[in-house]
Amino acid sequence: MIPLRSVLFNTLFYANLILQMIVFTPIYFLVPRKTSWFVPKNWARSNNWLFEKVVGTTFEIEGLENLPEGGYIFAPKHQSFWDVFALLPWLADPFYILKRELTWIPLFGWYVKKQRMVPVNRAARGKAMAAVMERTHREMENGRQLIIYPEGTRRPPGAAPDYKYGIARLYRDLDMPVVPVVMHPGLFWPRRKFLRFPGHFKVRILPPIPPGDDPDHFHAKLIETMEAASDKLLVETIQANPKLPLPPAAAERYRVLTGDTSRG
């Protein structure tokens, strides 16, 4: 049943993307920018609905009260394509710093530009990067939420931490609170895998780290805080889903944390 449900879900997922772009694209580009957020947020909600109804996977969010008003850096664990879009409905006016090449993609790039995402040339130095930071700071002063993945790229659940120092530089230069977020959607929607697995998981939003700390101390604190919370949530998630097949890194980390060798 899992392969069949996975085929059906993946088919509907991409069909949903195409259908919504056909139906809502004219509206998206006609309404004001903030109003147009309803299009990608509606797409996210419908994908979460498909994930529940087709695959049998549900989630809940804890700690919404920890989201500050106005601008802040939203810093989630990144394990799956799921966490790229699924939490958008709970953020007021989010944006990304992204590769400028993405803005060149027809239609997608137009969507990105409409929402004033901040493009960056990764080879840029000096004045170009200063302009990116100035633009980012201006967006956040207007009450927007910058989404940054502290580890940079998708990591398997249970993998050893690999936090980049870039978030510490952003924390220092933007002078905004950072909201750490831990979750394990990668157990249910694995990266680079076709299968989708049923079950239930939690997204845990941790208390914000206020601005003004030394960036080195902040970076160490962020890693310690997120990894402790991530380990705790990994154990909870695995124990709450006894039939869930575990990838090697998650099974090994669970064994280290609990001494239980029965899951693998």
C-alpha cells in the first residue's frame, strides 16, 4: 500500500501545482503583493491536506506563541522538500535569500520577484553582498520573516549537525531575533526518495534568541539548543510511530540516545 499511496500522492502533488498555477496565476499577478500570498499559502495547505488524506501523514505545530511580532529570522531544521513550503501559512510575510539564477526561471522567477525575495550572486563579494544585506534588513524592518536553514541544505534525520556560520553573520548584521525550529519530516518524506510514509510528527518552535549577543556565542548556543531539542523530538517521533521504517542515521542516533537496538 505504501508504494501505491506514494505514486498517487506524488502524481497529485505535481498535478496540484500545475492546476493551481493555471487557476491562480492571473489573480496572483493582479492583486497587491501581500494579498497574493494567499496563492502559495493555499498551495501549501492543499499539499498538507493531500499528505494527510492520501499518505496518512499528519503533523501538529507546538510553540506558535514563540513567534515574535514583526521581523525575525525563522531558522528551521531542513530535512525534506516538505519543510520548504508546509509552514508558510503560519508566517505573516516570509521571504528567502536565494540564488539569483532561480529568478531567471520562467513563471517561478516571476512569482519570486513578486514576493520581493532577495537574489544573491554566490560569487559576489564586497559591495554586492553589502547591497544584499541592506535589502534584507530593509525587508525585515518592514515586518517580514527571513527563512534561513542553519545547516544550509537538507540533512537526513539523526545525521551529525553541520551548522554553517552564515546564520551567525546574519544574526550580527541584521540585529533581529532568531527563532529556532526543530522537526523530523524527513522520516515521512525522505529526501531524494520516492516513498512517503504514514504517521504523525510534530513541528516544535523554540523560544526566540534575542539580538545583541556575540555571534560566536550565539552560534554555539543555537547549535546546542537546536540539537538538544531535535534529539528529544527524534526519540518522541520514533516512539510515537512504531511501524515507521527508519533510515540508518535516525536508527543509529535513536540507539545512541536510548540504548534501544530494536528499531532499525
